[in-house]
Amino acid sequence: MDRNSFTYNNYIKILERELVPAMGCTEPIAIAYCSAKARAVLGMLPDKIKVEASGNIIKNVKSVVIPNTGGRRGIAAAAAIGALAGDETKGLEVISKISDDSKTKLGEYLTETEITTLPADSDYALDIRISAYKDKSSAIVRTVNEHTNIVYVEKDGVILEQKDISDINDTDCPDYTLLSMEGIYDFAETAFIEDICHVLDRQITLNTAISEEGMTKNYGANIGKVLLKAYGNDIKTRARAVAAAGSDARMNGCELPVVINSGSGNQGMTASLPVIEYAKELKTDREKLYRALLISNLVTLHQKTGIGRLSAYCGAVSAGAGAGAGIAYLCGGDYETIIHTVVNALAITSGIICDGAKSSCAAKISTSVEAGIMGYEMYRNGQQFYGGDGVILKGVENTIKNIGRLARIGMYGTDREIIRIMTE
């Protein structure tokens, strides 16, 4: 791919926009971010906060431990820590630097502050509106579609900022429609290392660190440790275990940041850690690892473009297929091997539901990575699933479109029912 071409530079912009650090599960962090921003607009610490959130936000905040809150879970804790001590200038790392004094005061602040939660009257899967009050003053901040995409800011009834949610003429947003399996493979093969190493080095460093944390300490159901204990230490098991261990830690309050993918830390770890582990096993040089990570990350993003940030479709499935593609590349697979790996993986696991962020995400990650590896091993051994096998169509792009349709449209009702079950 020509380094000076629009497509090449568009791929670079996608990576730089998507592979960013976040501390804590991104949905409660988005609430903390909006709350911190509302406090900043208000100009003082609020004594009343109203949180209006879409069902998918409620689902993903309900059960996950929020870092720097003393093991607390839920929307009220996320809103409170953001308002009390969040740094709104840090985006998804809004609560990464919380003082011991603020941690101590959080319990009292939660007790003394009226925090109410309401379901948002919204058609958007990701929609958060924070209203903060103190004395006779008020502030409102709303984010939609992206975790830090603020579309509305108001103080004391005066609109300070407003963005048309349906406005697609965002000059800062790269064109995701240019992603294709063929384009991703071409880019990964030809990318100049100096253009992408800064993004991938950060992903390798941060995601490896939280994986090691999950392996050495006690978090959640300890899926990473269980995998090694139950199934041994071969590379296929280790690839699953390192990703699961990262999720064990992240879903249960670990205060280390990760580099996300498609707005999700779990997807960022799933797309990267198995590939990194295979590179260690194969003693792959750094450049080959970079190129494999380009494939795994971009394949994940390509699938998620048709699905959306949040849905009833487990994002680990997309990332597991992405990881399988990256592993196939590391093992010497060509373009045909990679696309058949993705199709095979999607045929296996495209029914896993998303019922929120929590400890069991680690087990779903393990299953999704296993499907990615199985997809590669099938094709390596002369086997594959064919068009007409269920939702699989001939041609990898057609299959990816089908999966997007399944997740976005077919599982719309499933999503609503999951949210009802979780909130009854």
C-alpha cells in the first residue's frame, strides 16, 4: 500500500484513534468522565446528581468493579468518583489518579449526595446524560455513540456546546468504510514500522502488564489460572489464559490501564495478548509481531464497524477472530489462510451474548480465542466451513456483513430482553 495514499493514512488514523489507554471498564469510566465534566462545568462539587443512561450502559456498569472506589460497583459509584475526584481532561483515564484522601471521602460523599439513575429515552446504544446540581446552579453533560463523545453541555439553562449527533461530516473521524480484509492484509504487509510502532508498543506494554497482574494475584473467578491448571501449559492454552487473566484483573477493579479496541478493554486484550504470546513461543522478531498485531487489531475493528460499540453480541467473538487472524499470520499464513481463519472462527462462536461487563467475560474471551485458533488449525489441516453453513456466506466480506446484521438487527430484541432480565 502506498505510504502517501489516503487509505494508508486513514488506517493510521484509525489505529491512533482506537488503540488508546483506558483505566477501568469503559462504560463506568464514561459515566465517571461525564460526571467529572459536569462538575467542572458546574464549578463546584455537586450535592445532587442525576444519571440518565441507555440500557447497554446500565448493563455494562451493573456488575463490574470500578477502580479506585474500594471495590464498589454500579452507576452511583461511577458518577460519585468522577464528580468527587475525576480529572475530566484525561478522557478514559479520568479516575486513574485518585488520591488516598478522595478514596477515603468517597463513602461519605455517596451517603450525603442524592444520586438517581434513570433509563435514557434514547435510540442510541451508548447514551449518557449527567445532570449535576448545587444550590441554585446546574450543569448537564451528554455523550453519545462514543465513550467520550460529548454532544451537549449546558450550565444554568444556557447551552455552551451542542453537536448534531447525526452529523457525519466529522473531519477528525477516519473513514472506517475503507477497512477490508484485503486492504488490512496489504497494509500489514507494507506498513512502515515507524508509523505504527508507538501505538503498538503501548498496547504490548500495558496489556502484558495487566495480564501478568491477573496471573499473579487473585481477581474474580481467576479464569487465566484455571486454564493453566486444568489444561496445561501448551501455547494454545497459554494464548487463551493470558487474555483471560487480563480480563480477570480488569473486570474486578485492577487499577492498571489497558489499550482498548473498539471502545473495549476486553476486546483490546483479546485482540493482542494471544498474538503476543504466540510471538514469544515462535521467537518471532518485533517487526513480525507488529504486523501480526496490525492484522488482529484491524480485523477486530473491521468486524465491529458493522456491529457498533455496544450490542447483545459479545465483542470478544470479533476480537477472538481477529486474534486468530494475527496468529495465522505469525505462523506463516497467507491472505487465504487469514480470511478462512476469520470465517471459521465466526462460524463457531457467533452466538455468545453480551450480558454486561463482569467476571465471566474472561471465560467468554477464552472461548473466543479458542475459536480463533481452531479456525486457523482447521484451514491449516485442509478443512473449512462453506457458504450456506448457517449465517456463513461465500466470501469473507459477505460473512462479516452477515455477522454485523445479526448483531445489530437480529439481536436487537435479545439486547432488550437481556437488559430487562438484569434490571428486574
